[in-house]
Amino acid sequence: MAFKRIQEYIGTEDATAGTLLIPKLIMPTLIEEVDKTLLPRELAQTVWTPNQIQGSSFTVNLVTPNTMDVRIVGEGAEIPMDALDYSTVTFTPKKYGVAVRITREMIEDAQFDVLQGNLRAAGRRFAEKETELILSKLYSGAGNTIGGGAAITIANITTAIQYLNDADYTPTDIILGNEVLQDLQNIDTFVEANKVGNTDMLQRGFLGVIYGLRVARFSTNAAPSTAYSKYAFVIDRSQAYAIAIKRDITVENFDLPSLDMQGAAITMRIDVQLLRSSAVALITTS
């Protein structure tokens, strides 16, 4: 009789009340957020590590191109003097950080490791910050800018290559956002296998080769602005930029007894600087 009354109750207009009688299973599994596509460190000319950096900053000397000349010398004439000129780039790593605090109740009652989940997310944010710093430097320091139209064209890419070649650099990579990637995927020259000679355009990370340039994509959500998805950078990776890491990602656990909380402080000290502006060409689209 009791079971019959329950059935009648579930059948009433208050359907939500009936659902309270149905067991609910919450799986002790946390589905992590998707990893964003970031720029690999191999694109940098150099990555200085903490044990290579003394003090709060350091300076790199650069030879100024074409600052020594060889001249005809007449018989018995004095040989003209000349020497290289130099410029400098200073790296001053800045500290970036985030603190995670979790109540002991949450740690005790949660069905998964809440603190570790937050630490993994923090690690992703630091990697994304590095890509953001790189893109900001490439954008603000590019020595040449090619203004494209609504979509990138083959002529835009070859012009960028020419700018680097004219300055005696060797274009090695093209770094692009999602909208520019779509433009490339819509150009027959790059999607027909018998023309491109490479069918890796849709793979994650390294996307293929265009005119000898390795194609690397960055996630729009890891860029300083959504406008970056419309940009592409052609670089000579041996001369474009470098990364200085004074402190790599560091995690320090702590307790807050008065608040009955546990947590972790995650920090990193890093700087990215452009080395030679002429080794970077920026392609913009509208």
C-alpha cells in the first residue's frame, strides 16, 4: 500500500518532488578543461634557465648588422680602420603568481582531489601566460608589417618572407591564429595534397610546412587579445626572441590554521624580449 501511495505521488503535477526518490550517483571523476594550443619553447633563440641568471636582470650584447666595411687600399696608403657596432637587450624577469586556498571541509568531503585539480589548472595558466608574453613582444616589436585584406593571401606570406630575406635573415616559422589558419585551409594551394606535399595541416601543434616555414598555431584564448587570431608572424627563430626564466613554476604549500584552510602559492619569474625586430614580420587581416 505504501509503494502504491509513492507511485501516486510521483504521478502528481509536482514531478520534481518525485525525482527526489530516485537515487543519484555522482562519479568521483573530474573531467579536466581542454589544453590550449601554445607556442613551444623551441621557437625561441635561447631559453635561459635560473642557474644561468645571476641577479635580478641581465643584458645580452647583439652585433649590429653591416657595421664593418672592407675598402680598396692603395699602395702605401693607410689601411682604413673599422669595427663592429653593438646594441644590447636587457631581460628583467617579473614575478607572476596565484594562490589557491581550499577549506579543510572541501578537502575532506570532495570526491576528487580539489587542491591538485587547482594546481594543474594553475600550471596551464602559467604556460598560457608565457605564450601571451611572446605574442605581445612579436606584435609590438615586428620590424615589418604586411596589411592583408579580409583573408590572408599567398602574396602576404611571400612578402613577409621577402622582408626577412632582404635583411639577411632566414625565415623558419610562421606563427598564426585561428582565423588565419582558416584562411590557409581555404586556399587550394595548401589543401590539395599534390600541391602542398604535406597533409598535416590539421594536426595539433605543428601543422605542416608552407614555403619552407613550419606552421605553428596558438589558441585565441591564450593570446593577449582575440584580435590576435587574425594575425600571423613570420620569424627567423635563431634571431627573433629569447626567454629568460629566473624562477620556473614553483609550488609552495601552506596551512592557515586560523581559517582551517590549506593552500598553495604558485609563482614564476619570467621575461620575454625581442632580439632583432627585422627578424619578425607581422601579417594582419581584417
